[in-house]
Amino acid sequence: SDMNQQVDVVSIFKNSLFEEISQPLGAGGATSRSIVRAAVLKFVTLFRQQLGAEALVGLIPFVIAHLDSSVAVVHTYAAHCLERLLAMRGPSALPIASVREALFKALESLLTIVIQQRGIRENPEVMKAFWRILHFLKGSLDGGVCVPAIEKLCVVIRAVTEATVNPRFNHFLFEALAVLVKIGTPHNPQAVEAAIVPTLSPVVAYPGGEHDFLPYTLQILALLLDSMQSPSNLFMELFPKVVDETLWKASRANVPGIVRLLESYLAKAEFFGAGLTSPEQLQILFDRSFLCLQHKRTEEAGFELLATIFRRVPADKYRQLTPNMLNVMLNRMRQPDGQSGPVLKRFSLSISFFTAMNGAPTFCQLLENVPNSPNLLDQVLLYLWLPGMTRSLNAEERKVAAVALCRLLEYPPITSNAALLAPVIETLCIVVTGLMAEGPTAGTLAAVAEEEEEEAGKFVSVGA
């Protein structure tokens, strides 16, 4: 909404309110004017755009000082105010260099509130402010800050695991932990692993696989595994629990996190020995993907798991399993909604990964060998595979699609058939044009960082 130009917000604040917020708190963080202090903090929050970045930089230390208040309403309003100030973007965004040191102090104050359970138990505004500071400072954080903070958050997680009262608090608790794990693990992987794995393993092993924290836990463990150069045996001990069917069936909300963690396992398979990609283990992974394909809400995760196997595991390790795998995928695509957008896209990407890694002859001959299905290659290519590649794809997906299409152009039965060759070339042109339109930065670290900034606060969202 627009401000009334007749109201000079800046003058009102300077003349009437600044003196109040700048007064130090009493001994033990007490103040006899708690309601007034909270009202001033709310004023700063509401009119932050009008006050301007320069004035707000000067106010940050005073706002942070109120985090030490023993009065719940004061430190809650201070946390909310701080979070909103740091969320400002564009010309109003606060310069990191000017507030960095003050924010490190704020991290300590917020953690103290949480650990001591001062005021409101599991206060979501306090936890959200803690996460926001981490996200704001992530380029300035190092192992010296991250590892102690991770250890303290693990204490909090163990406490709320036994009896939790506020889902919003839990959400930002795991959001904060995710930022710390991503930044802190490269600095001191052993210390981070020693704190995280023992804390989260009981959640994975929870009877029946129905713990509320399980979707968060799986994604945090995946982040940790991604960031480690050489995972320890703790992860190998955890693996049987991750693939246990009970975990997959307990709640469909678990499935995306399990698949995300399995992607990390397969990416680090060399560290876990041959057992991780043995025929028996791969059969289990295929069975889990087939289980996902039976339910509409998990089928996307099922196709993602198949794509990960095709990408990370040499084909000779699962060659004898591919005919059954193909039958299950085709049966899913024969259902009435088999050509709907999300399903079609994931099916197309899965077989694109397979073809990109193994060549067109391998997949095309699988189709040709399906009994009682003449012209199956033509049907899959024209009505499923190629249409799926024209859906909304990101830069990495377009690259996979382009490689797979180029592989198809090496296969003589396609290049000698004009009815197939023309659509393949046309689809390749569409995919490559999309890549060029996204620009040279598509898929680069800079682009990913920009995307992460846009998606702040959504890292570990949990579906029902």
C-alpha cells in the first residue's frame, strides 16, 4: 500500500522513537517499558522501506541488543524485526560488510534463547531470524562458526525429537541446519558428521518410519553426504535402514527425501565398495522405484530414482534387470494419464539418461525385443519420448535430452527412417534452441546461486 505523503515517518522516528530503542536494557535484560519497546520494534519493521538502508544499518545494533531481553514479547519482536530487515532486497538491501560483526553476535543471542528455552518454547520467530542471518551471511561463514552452531542445533533437535510443539519452529530449525551443513562440512567434515549422524540416525530408525522429522532428516543427510570427500562407515551402517521397505510405505512424504539421499549414496558409490551396486542391492533399488510408480504422488520420485541409477551405475551391473524395468515403465505409461505433463517429462528424462549413458542401440533393441509389441520403438519415440523432451526443462535436463537425441541420430534404423528421423531432428532443434535462449550462464554456479537466493526458505519443504 502507498504511504500518505503528508506523514513524515522518518521525522516521527527520529524525534519520538529513536531515543526509546537506543536506551540499553536493564540488568538481566529487564525493562519496565516492554510494551513500548515492542511497539517501537514493530514500527521499524512496518516502515523499514521508508526509513532507508543507511538508517537501518545504524539501527541494527539496537535491534540486536533487544534479543537479550528476558521478556518474551521484546525479544520476539526484535527477532521478527531483524529477520524482515535482512530480507530486504534491491536498493533497500542492507550491505553485508556494515552489519556482519553485529550479526555474529545476534547468532549467539538467538541460539541462547533457543537452548535456554527463554520465553516462548520453540519460538518460530527466533528460529526464523537465526536461519535468515545464516542465509544472509553464508558467504562470510566458515567452519569456526558453522561447526559449533551445528553441535548446538543438534542438542536442540534431540530435545524437540522427544516432544515437539511447533511445526514452524522445526521447519526453520532444519532450514538453518541445512545452511550450516552445506557451508561447514567442507571445513571440518569429521566434526559435522560426528554431530549430525548420531543425532539423526534415531529418526531414520524410528519404529514404523513415521517420525515427523524424517523427510527433513533424509535431506539433511543427503546434503552432508554430498559435501563429504570421503564418507565414513556411519553412512554404510545407515544404508539398510534407508532402503528398508517399511520406510517407503510408512508415509509418502518420506519418499522424495529417501530418493534424494539415495542419489547422494550412488554419487559416492566408490567409497562404499561393491556392495552398494551389487545385483542384489540394485534389485532392491529397482523394486523401490517400481513401488513409487504405483502411486501418483510418488511416481515422480520413482522416475528420478531410475534416472539416478542409469546415470551413476554402469549398465553391465543391471543389464539382466532392464527388461523387467522397461515393462514396468511402459505399463505405467499405458495408464490413462500416462501422457500427462509431469509423468511424460519424467519418463522421457529417465530413458534419456539411459540412452545418453549407454547409447541408442541398447535401449532401442530393448524396445524391439518386447514380445507382441510390433513397432514399439516408433510408438514410444513419437508419442512418449519426443513429446516429453519438449516440456518445461531446466538447463541440465536440456543437456541430457540433447545428448540422448544425438545418440539416436547415430542409430541406423532411425536415420534410415524419414518418419522417425525428422521428428528427432525437430525435437533436437527445440532443445538446443532452449539451451541457447537460457544463455551461457545456464547451469553454472553463478546461476545456481541466483536460483537458490530466489528459493530461499524452500530448501526442505515437506509435503503431506
